[in-house]
Amino acid sequence: MTLAGKAAIAGIGATEFSKDSGRSELRLASEAVRGALDDAGLAPSDVDGMVTFTMDANAEIAVARELGVGELSFFSRVHYGGGAAAATVQQAAMAVATGAADVVVAYRAFNERSGQRFGQVSSAAAHQVNSSGVDNSFHYPAGIATPAATVAMAAQRYLYEYGATTEDFGRVAVVDRKHAATNPNAWFHGKPISLDEHQASRWIAEPLRLLDCCQETDGGIALVITSAARAKDLPHTPVRVAAAAQGSGTGQYVMTSYYRDELAALPEMGVVGRQLWEQSGLGHSDVDVAVLYDHFTPYVLLQLEELGFCGRGEAKDFITGDTLELHGKLPLNPHGGQLGEAYLHGMNGIAEGVRQIRGSAANQVTGARNVLVTAGTGVPTSGLVLGAYEW
């Protein structure tokens, strides 16, 4: 049994990306879902399944009530923050493929800049009465209490082990911001950066500079997933879920997996990658666009290695020249990624994958047929291969 091709993404919807939405998170979620349904040519009454994140403040039943959705036969929440992004589509695709639901909406909405800011210290994270609270209590007293601080530990080790430099991290930021500059929906539209500007930006948690860290965003994204047969008759070109996977590595923690033999690695993404290649039947040379989760630039390099595009420690050489440009060997984040477009926990990256296959992206990669999308790294994670149907 395989999931490949059984389900399709038929609709995408989004609010504007801002730093102060002026609206409740529930309203943002509702607007995004409504937009996705309109895009798919479906009504709220067609929806019988909903999937979101455990960190989303908008309960499935609340969103359903706001939109006038009737009965739900499937609802699910995926854990581990940004690592859940692609897994929401996996959950929806499994529900559709097994008959648990016919039309499933996956969504994520938050006021992550004007409300609760995930990038700041949250003492509550170490006070949770659960195993995650115990885990966090190990490193919070040492000052490792923000996402940037947790990633900086692994990034520093990566520099030490493989001779990379912070300029190598900066090349990812420069490419993302270049693409965002020509995407009208991106927060940093019209605002590219140079490598010199990256290097001059202030330290956040050494070796991470300000421009290595993704922005904080208010907004919402939603996706409509249904069967390939039903999607074929809807307004837009259906996008095939060619592969979907989750992964957690040995000795896994949430952003603080410091007790493994290798600190400068993301084995959970390796777990995901092996499944994606096997399910899709594709190889690295078949990938036309890579939408890689870029909350912090070093983890883009590590993902390239874990996914097999290059060997351990070789990403710094792999990304030289025009490799990541729109016309390059592996175009990276044509929408600008989370560094340039918006930080919506990776859901905007999935929407970009859909646009690339449809041929409607602001920065369209010519002939894009297969798009690799990854979710949050440093945590248990997920990934997708999106493709075009050959009818």
C-alpha cells in the first residue's frame, strides 16, 4: 500500500502577511480557510475533515463553526511546532486515501509578531507539567532558552567540524531575500540584502546573526486536500501528493538534541528524506524546486546534506555559484522562504509548492514538475514531494 498520488491539493488560501494583523487568530484562520475553499471551488459544507498544529490556538470545531462547516468525520493535530507543517498534509492525504474524509482542510494561523512571540524566552516552556517541561529544564538555567540559542549550539559545532563560515550561512539569507524582493506578497518585497549586509548584522546568538533568523509574522495559511478524482474536476490544476513523511531520530529532543554522537546533524530529516525518495520513486536530479524550512540559515545546509544532495559537510561547496538561484541546479525558496516572505511555520512553503506546480508563482521556475517541501528542523519533522499529474 502506498499513499503516492492518492490525494491532491486542490486549493490554497492566505491572509496578508503583517506584523500587526489587528484581528484575532480565529479570524485569520477563518479567512485563510475561506480563501482556500474559494480557490478550490468548494463550499464550507463540502468539508468533513480538518487538520492543524498543536500550537494553533484555533480549535477545529471553532473554525468549523465560524465557517458554517457541518459535521466532521476526521480531525487531527500534529505536534512539534514547525515540524508539523508537511505532516498536516500527510494526515489529510491519509484520511482521503482511506475514506475517513472526502475534503480536508489543513490550516495554521497566528499573531506571532503582535501576540505571543515564539522567538523570545518563555519561562512557561520549562514549567510545563509534562516531559517537555522536564527536557527544557535541563538547558533553560544555562541560558539556552530561545530557538536561536538552541540552534546556535549545533551551528557552532557545524562550523568547527566542517570548516564552514558564517558567510556560508549568509548565502542562504541572500538568496531568500533576493527571491522575496520580487514576490509582491512577501514582507521583504523590494528589500534584497547583500552578503556584506548579512555579515554586518548584529549577533543574536553567535554564530547566528540577525539576518540568519527568520522573521515573526501575523497571518494564516490554509490548504484543501481531496481525492485525485475529485480534484480533477475542480477549477485549478490539482497538485499531486507524490510522497509524504514524518521523522524522528534516535535520541530526539525538541531543538536540543545535544546528546547524540553527532551534534552537527539532523537525522530526523534523514528519516523523512529516505521515505520521500522511496515513496515518490524520484531521485535528487528529479527535483525542480526545493522549498526548505529556513527558520535559521544553518539548518538549510544541514538539510541539503541529510536529504542526500551532497555529503556531510559539503553543503558549503554545493551552494556556491548560482546553484540556488531560480535558474540554478536546485532553485531554493522562490517565494523568499520564512526569511523573506513570512514565517507561517512552513505552511506558506507548501502553498508555494502548489503555485510552482500550477505555474502561477510570482517567481516561477520554468517547467517545475516536482517540488520538495520540508518542515521545521531541529525537531521531529515532516516533508512532502509535490508533483503534477500525468493525465
